[in-house]
Amino acid sequence: MSIDKLENIKIADNGTQALILRIVRDLNPISRSGIVEKTGQPHAAVSRSTSILLEKGVLTEEAHTDTNGPRRKRGLQLNGNYGYVLSVEYGPDRIEGVVTNTAYEIVEKIAISIDLASLPQTEIIEQVTKCIEQLQSKTRSCGICLGIAAVDPGIIDSDKGTSILASTIEEWKNVPIVEILEKRFKLPVKLLNTGISKIRAVDRLELNNAVENFIYIEYGTGIACGLKLNGTYISGHGNLAGELGHLRVTDAQIPCSCGGVGCLEAVASLSALAKNASQAIAGKSSILAGQKQISGVDVIRAAAEHDRLASRIVDEAFEKIGIAVAGLVNILSPKIVLFDNTIEEAGPEAVTMLLRTLEKSVLISHQSQLETKISSIKSHLGAFGGAASVLDECITA
């Protein structure tokens, strides 16, 4: 089996059905006449295709749920009981998984804290497999399984189904993860990177697919960005777009795990915050003093409590992030820049400093049309985005 086998699990039989499913996905509940109005398709064609989708159990219909117009009409919705997707995101210190039904609803989720960064490749594969097995055990009454999404933290070759390199997991190189998982589960597997997956998730969950141009800034042990421009998710040639963390931001010879020096990730990621705090803590008065091991999250939380050492380290990092993101804004002109929720844990003062740095570094012509936000979603973003990507393919003819 290969990733192309997703073609065998198409929900839509033709273009009209696919169009109806996309409209219902985005605008539910919506009546048949509402679909005709939105698509311009003949009423007879919409009615015929809708009847087939209702008969197959892909859609449900309920009286008086479409409130658009002068009277309530029967509204169509995706049937969450038709099927589901298993999706897992793995990173250096955590595995998150979700079961997402065909109404794009998360019905089960799990999270496992584990130091994958220090494990050999075979053990990482075993842990990812166990997570999928746990998800599978929770799906007894969820309909048919449409596939699996594997959301990878590094550089991928989606055509070959291979994870090429992850700068945050040393042993994760040239892993044929799609082949491995397809052999184990006998299901089609789609491989995605975190940037694309997370921007899909925030687009659907927070922005309701209503914004044509925006950037999502992922912040953790690594730094990356997801891009949606003119309504299209940008993955770039070879799926290499979004490596914001490997933009050089300083002349200081600070080594990065990618092999470069002076990268944003090397000076401003959570890993960098932890390293900088550990090196600077000796002889300092700080709430971090006395901890055997300092994490990046410890540092940003200490900054939120006005710890002077932590605040200095976080401010220096956030200033570099603000300048780097401003460069993206000047080049790409998004309507919205949406930051990872982790940023908020640094406290309002640090967030304000970050956003001010961004604003003053953006061209005046771009400032008036730019909106900046912090995501409200704290977990399972990548896993949900992976599932949504598989579902989107399934409803395409």
C-alpha cells in the first residue's frame, strides 16, 4: 500500500458530490437551496447528489436547522458516524494523537510525554505505533477507518513517505515511516510536516477557513511557520517551506542542530532558553536557582512571574523572533500573524514586547492591514491538522 491508496477511500464519487461535501463542511447546516445559491449548480443535480450522499450515510439532514433567509429550512451536515481518521504527531518530547470523525470533530485524544529526542530510531517507531494502537482501541463504534495521518517534526519527502531529517530528534533520519505504518496497520498513511498540519488546524478551528492570507508561528523546541497565501497552503518544493527557525539572526557563532550557526532556533527556541538560563544561573538570584534541570517552559513561566534573569533571556529571544517574523510579513503581506499558544505563557509583558518589536519592524504600508493574535489552542493542533488533511482528500473526487 502507498499514500496513493487514499484514492480507494474517496467519499465523493464525482465532482458535484465533492463540491457539495466541501460546502457542507464549511457552512453547515446548509439547505439544498443554499448549496445551489453558493455553487451555481443546477438544483436537480444538487438534489440528486445530495440524495445519494444521504443514502450512503455521508450526510445527515435535520428540519429547521438552516436559519438563513426568511424561513427555516432543512439543513445538511456531515455525518460524524460515517467514519474516522487516526492521526498522530510526534516531537522531541511528546506524542499527541486524535481520532477525528467525518464531521471533523475530535472524538478521542491522547497525549504522552516522552523524551523521543534521546531514543534510537527503532524505539521511536515503536512508541508512535503504540500511540496509534491506543487510538485504534477507542474506535469501536466510529464507522470505517479512512486512514492514518503521521505528522512529522522535520523535513519530509511526502511522495516517498520518508522522514528525511528532524533537527530536534538526532536519530530520526531517512525513516520510511509510511511504509512501516502501512505494513503494520494495513491502512493508507499520509505523511505531513508540523507546519502544514498546524496551520490547517488553526485555520479550521480558529479562523473558520475565512482568511485567505495568514501565517502561523510554531514555537517550541524548534521554531517554524505555516503559510496560507491566496487561499493555498504553501509547502514549497520538496515540502521544505516553513523552516523559520533556520533563518540566521545573529553573527554570534552559536551552533544550531541543523549544522549552521546563528539560527533563530539556536538563540530563541525553548531549547535555547533552557540552555541560556542554565549557563547564566550561577550566582544569580532567580526562582530557577536550585532546579536540577531547567526547561524552556520553566524559563518562560519564570518570566511571567517577573523573574529578572528569565525576563531578560525571554525578552532577548522574543525580540529576535519579532524581527524575523516582521521580515516574513514584509515579504508575504499576510492579513494575520497567529502565534503558538506557548508564547502566551511568558506573560503579558513579554507578549507585548514581542508584538511591539514585530510592529515597529514591519513596513508602514503593511502595519495598518496586519492583525496579530495568540492562538487559544494549547494542544493536539498538529494531530488534528493531519486528520483534517486526510479528510479533505477523502471528500475530493
